[in-house]
Amino acid sequence: MKKILAIVITLSMVLSVPVFADTNPPAQTTTVEETNTTQPTPEATTTETTTAIETTVTTEAAQTAQTEVTTTAEAGITPDSILYSLDKLMEKIQLALITDAVDEAEALAKIAQERLAESNAMVDKADVELTQKALEEYKDNLEQAVKLIESAMEDGKQVAAVMEDIKDANLNDAAVIEIILDSVPEEFRAEIKTGLEDLAAATEATTETAQVIEDIEEEENSIKQEITNKVIEEKIQDAALITKINEAGLSTRQIIAMMSLAEQADKPLAEVIDLFLQNEMGIGSTAKELGLTTKDALKGINGSFKDTKATIKNAFKEAIKLVEEEDQEEVEAIVNSSLAGQEEVVQASATTEEIKAAKEKLEKVVKEAKAQLEVIAENKAERAIEKAEKEIEKVLEKAEKEVEKAIDKAEKAKYEAVEADDDDSEDAIDNDDDSDDDEDKEKDNDDEEDDNVDTKDSQKGEKGKSNKKN
């Protein structure tokens, strides 16, 4: 705290210099302005540089990087300014006030970007010495940022996102760095290029390790978590120790780290875990008590993370393969059940009501199948789920088409049956009419016969009367 106060007091004294300078003749200021007018302004030279870069660099990443550098150079104070020392002092104060390692790493990464912009600006001013110095500080700040990230990983902090940002920034910086290197002497170019390549490799390795750690810790999939636990249990092979670890609430990352430290220090895992708990779960402090350097310990832990990740990945693939085979069998059973339902709806003798009932039954089967797939979705690969759903959709689509055909067929059969019944009814009516006609004819005949009988009887009666008169 005293150190910070001293810096602040010093800063206030430095800030007071321009105030007193105003009381003096403005010769120095004029000199600075005249010097600036004899050279291209940072804005003008930066614009020219940007145009040249955009002409030669065609990749989008390079253009983005150059745009960012240009903006920073225009806004910042360049190394040839009398205020540059004050600017760097402000940066030191800012860093001194940061207590979190990850936050400090982010601040250093931003400062590194400023140094790269300053180096680029010095290229425009043909100041080789300041160009080299700013580029060296760019590298140094990034190296310090990566070390802080590694330290934060030891303490169990989530750093993958920050490292990914730093890595992306480095990729974007590559094109601008190439342009800067073209303006420096060959000897310096070879040296700084080697350092930057080492930095890029370290950044890549730390980013990968950070991601592996978080991937292992953030297994939301129940099968993956189960497999991860199984892999670790097989490595430990001590039921009592596993129980102790679970009771202590150690994360997967911490367990793997302790296993690695135990192997590196050639100590029993139980002893290392006890030491880890005594050190309030500090990986770095535990490594030191085991006689390991932080760098070597972290390197060994990184290797253990990668090996364990590979083991988990392979085990998960095998598990998914089994799940997919089971799913395929389930899908086939569902399809067969659905096909059986289709057979019911295409029976030639089926009535419309039976067809509709069969269709409802089929839809229910498909709905239940989809529900089953949703229930086991957490334990299946996405590819297997999509495949199963597609199979089900095909079955339902095919079934619906068959149902429509069957209903049309049944309706047609019903219509034809009704037509046939109507024809039979008309024939029956015609037959009845013919029978009635026959009956009428017979009745008419009977009436004629009766009339004939009556006529004969009448004739006989009249003949009898005539005989009596005679």
C-alpha cells in the first residue's frame, strides 16, 4: 500500500511539471511542434501505412489487426513523445492496483497491443531503435500475461475464454508484425522472430490446456460424467481414498492434478491429497512442498490432463457406439411396430371406422416412440437422435400415405357396395311391379270368367222363363 501511495505522490509531482512549464517561454513547445511539422503526422503516416498494408495483405485477419493497430497508434502516446514516460508510469500504477491474476493478464494483453501499435508508428517515423524496443515490450508483456494465466490455472480459475482472446489477438497481429520485421536489422529480426514463435507455441499450449481442463470439469452429459468418474476410479483403484476425495468435494481437475503431482514427486496419492487439503487446495503451493518447480509441475499436469481427456474421449466413443446400437434396435422395433400398424389399415376388408382407429393407434405408437427418444436423448449422440427421429418421421409419413390410400379404398368400396345395393333394390322393385301386373291380369281374368258365368246363368234363366210360357 505504501508503495502505491509513493507512486501516486510521484505521479502527482510529474503531472505538476507541465503546469510550471507554462510559465516559461514556449520555446520548448515550439521546438516540439516544429519537429512534428517537419515530419508526417502519426495520423497521416498511419493512413498511408494502412493503405499500403491493405493493398498487400489480403486476409481478413490481417486487415482487422492493422485497423486495430492504426486506431491505437492514433489515440496513444508514441515512444518519441516527452510524455511517453508518464504514460508508462500510469500503466504501472494501473497494474499495481489489480489484485486478480486473470484481470492483470488481460490488462497486460491490452498493453501489449499498445506496444505493437507504437512499434508500427515508429516504422512510419523510420526510428529503428524505438521500433525494436516497442516490439520487444510487446513480446514481454504477452509472455508475462501467459505466465499469469498459467498461475491462475494452478489456483483452479477458469481462464479458457481469456486465453482464447489472447490467442486470437496474436493471430491477428501476425501480418502487422511481418511488416514491422521488414524494417528492422536482420540480426534483431531473427532473434525477435524466434522469441515470438516460442510465445505463439506457449500461447497455443496454454489455451489448449485451459480448454481441456474446462471440458473435463463441465461434463453436463450424464454418460460423459459417468465415464469420467469411472476412468478416474480405475486410475486410483482405492475405494477408501475415492470416498475421501468425494467427501472433500474435489473437482475432476483437482483430482487429475494431484495424481500428476504424486507421479512426478513419486509420492503416494493419499499423501499428496492430504498435503493439498492442508494447503487450502493450492496446486502451486502443493507442488513447491513436494520439491517441484511450478513450471515442471504445470507441464506434467498438462500432460496428465491431455492423457485423461484422450482416455475419456475414447471411452465415450465406445459408450456412444453401444448406445447407438441399442437405439438402432429400438428404432427397428418401433418401425416394425409401425409397419404392423400399417398392415392393419390397408386390409381390404377394413371399414372406414376400423381404418381411422388403426391410424390413431399408429399415431400413438409413433408419439410414444418419440417420447422414448426424448427421454434417452441425454444418453445418446446427437447423430443417433437425429437418425432415429428421421426414421420415425419416415414411418409416420409413409403410414399417413397408406392410411389415406386405405381410407380412399374403403370409401370407394363402400360407395360401390351402396351402388350395388341400390341396383338390387331397383331390380326388386321392378320384380314387384311385374308381380303386381301378373296379379292384376289374373284378377282381370277371374273377373272375365265371373262375367262369363253370370252371362251364361242369365241366358239360362231367360231360356227357362221362355219355356214356361210356352
